[in-house]
Amino acid sequence: MYFTDRGIEELVSRRGEEEVTLEWLGARLQAFVDAHPDFETAIDRLATWLARDDEDED
């Protein structure tokens, strides 16, 4: 188990039943980067990865 799995598990346990929009997710990611600018590159890479079509993964 990776260290980050704990955060992912907490997210699923707390919000697993909720429906969220990509607009909400984008706003939350931007708020996180605003509060933690050192993570801008990682968040940008995550957002880019999420934005790609599943066909791009090949």
C-alpha cells in the first residue's frame, strides 16, 4: 500500500456516496494549489491525466 492510499481511502469513505461535478473538482484542486503552491506541478499532472480520453492511455 502506498502512503497516498490512506488519503484515497479516506476520500472514498467520507464522500463515496456523493455525486460531484468536474467543476466542483476543478474548484477544489484550484483551492488546494492556492493554499499549497508547492504542489502545483503534481496537481497539474493529475488534472491533465484525468482530462485525457481513455484511449490516450495506450
